[in-house]
Amino acid sequence: MVKKFTATCDFGGQKAPVTLYVGSPATGTHPLNFQSRWLSQNRGGTIPSEIMDSFAKLAEISEKNRVPFEDLCAYVIEELKSGGKLKDDAKQGEALAKKDKK
């Protein structure tokens, strides 16, 4: 199922929100490739590199762990909206892993 999110993109120095749609990318293809190209060619805009990099990493994680890409994106976006709970959970997981090693 396609997920949508809003990103602040750059249009020649002007920032504006753009709705982007995320589906299942083909293996080895950047998940935002077509939208990035369309935004550039038709509207003169660019998706921030940190967003492009993040989605590329999510695609790699999805492929490596055989997790549906859309589900992983939805999870990460919800975690970001919830105020960083993901970061807290990761720190807690690391602390527990260190305890188990002792």
C-alpha cells in the first residue's frame, strides 16, 4: 500500500511543502527516484539530500531484513511524529544488550 508524507523541498531558495508518495521500490532503485526527477524537471524543485539519503537507507534495511518497505517507512514516520520514541527505544535496547554481555 502506498504511503504519503510531506517534505519541505527547495525551489530555487524558496522552501515549500510537497506531498511525496512511497510504494515498493524495485530492488536497487531509489524509492524517491521518479518523484525527485519529476519535481526537478517539472517544478524546478529538489528533495533535501538528508531525506533522499534516509529513504535510501530504509530501502537497504527493508531489502536486507525482508520487511515490506512501506511498513518500515510508516513505522519510522510515526516514530518521528511521536517525539523520538524510536531513539529512546534504541538506547534502551543498547543498554540491555550491554547488560546481557556482562
